[in-house]
Amino acid sequence: MGDWIDQGRGPMVQVLMGVFNGASFLPAQLYSLATQRDAHWRLICADDHSTDHSAEILRSFARRHPGRVRVHSGPGRGFVANYLMLLAGLSIDDGHYVALADQDDVWLAGKLSRASRALDRVPPDVPALYTARRWIWTPEKDRTYAEQRRGIPAFRNALVENIAPGNTIVLNTAAAVLARQAAPLAEGVFAHDWWLYQLITGAGGRVICDPAYVVLYRQHDRNVIGGRRGAFAMITRKRAVLGGTYQARITAQTSGLHRCREFLCPSARAELDGFLSARDRTAPGRLCAMAALGPYRHNFWSTVGFWGAIALGKV
């Protein structure tokens, strides 16, 4: 949609947004982007063959912000493939950052400026991923509660869980270049944000976990992955583990990582190989091999469930 407009000094943040039938939610999210404090942004959208008014909303937003918005067609293979396409097609200059945005959230006003300040402190040749906390938000029920997920990032953690939700992620230039190179090899992963967390930690990069809350993470009946909590949600997750859902997700993520192994540092390659080998062993050997490798999750009950899944061969 024309040439980019130079917005002056300060880091430029390219915002990648996958869109599919998001007309009900897009106006609020786009407004929250347009009203970011102290942030220079550009928006790149991939509309994945929407059948509602999403395209018209994006065109209207582009007219109100000339030279700052581009809209492409998505690949039509789901939201993960859409974001991988956006990452693979990045054109990024030194000093520019890349943020991911969901179509149905609302960003708090200082989201991009906080991320930029944090990433400014990282040496430019070190890949870095910024992530923060979210308010879990159900506007129809007038309900908001604080997400508690937090932990120490590491590749051994990234192998088995994601602590970097995509709607909080901002990458520095080095991380964005790395993601652009690796994205064509990641087709088939379960979650693009989890893959980014795995890739950056596996490449020896830095993950910045900001304790601030920066996003209203909208909950609705069309969430692909939601922030459900409570006893019923926990029971549902445990049943899914027993049914092989978690195992299938691990397989999808590690298969994508294996295809991207050229981008991993030697220690991460060894940990990935050890993890894949341990999964193929019988129960006693599997438990011993996993214990030696030391993958970990951050929540106590999640950790208990994880080791139970290992014992049952459901990882």
C-alpha cells in the first residue's frame, strides 16, 4: 500500500498481525495500536481470506494512517502458517524491532515503548525476545484477572512449555533476522510464539521477561488458544494430556526445531537430540534420561503433570 513514511527518530517497530474474520474485534485493537505512547510503528497485516468486513476495516485504517500500513493475503492454512509467512517475508533495517499482534486484543498505551526501552539495552548483535504479562479479559462478563505465568527462560524450559505469549512478543533486529531465516523451515509447528521462544533460547539469545501487564487478552468463544483457568480447565487439560494432545504438540514443535537445527547453538542441539532420544525410550529409561536432561516447567502442578506424562509416555 505505497511507500513507508519515515516517522523520525527512535526505534521503528514493525507490527505483524494475522487477520481472519476479526471484524468484531479489529477496531479496538487498531485503535490501541494507533494510540501507543512514544512509539514509531508500522503495521503489516496478512488477511487470511476473511469473509466478513475485516478487509474494509483494514483499508479504512490504512487511509487514516497513510504510509504506515500494508495488507497482504494470508496462505489460507491457519493462523500459525499466517504468522510464519509474515516472519519469513520481513524486510527489516538495523535498529528496527518486530512485534506480534493478535486481532482481538487491546494493547495498553505503553506496550511498545516499554519493549523498545528494554531491547535498547541488549547489544545489537545478540538476538533478543521481549515478553510481558497480560490481563485475561472477558468483556462480555466484565471480568479481568491477572495472568500469573512467570519464570526463568531457558531452552530446557522452551522444549516443554511456552512462557512468551505471542501478543506480548517484540523482537530486536538480530532476533527478527534469525526468525526470518528460520521461518520457512518451521511449517507445521503447533504455535509460532512457542517456536520463537524455542528458537531464540536455542540460538543463545536473550529473553526479557517484563513483569508489567501490557495487553488486555480478550477471551471469547472463538479463541484458538485461550487463557482458561479453574478446576474445570485444569481437568480438561489433564484429559487432553492423557488423550495425547500434549504429546502431539511436543512432536510438532520439536520436529520444526529439528528442521531449524542449523540456527541452534551446539549445546541446544545436544539438548534437543537428548530430548528426542529420551522420548523414544521405555518408561524407566525415559524417566532417567529426562531427569538427566532437566527439562522443566514453572508451575508446580504443571510440573507434577509433566513428569506424570513422561512416566506414561505422553510427552
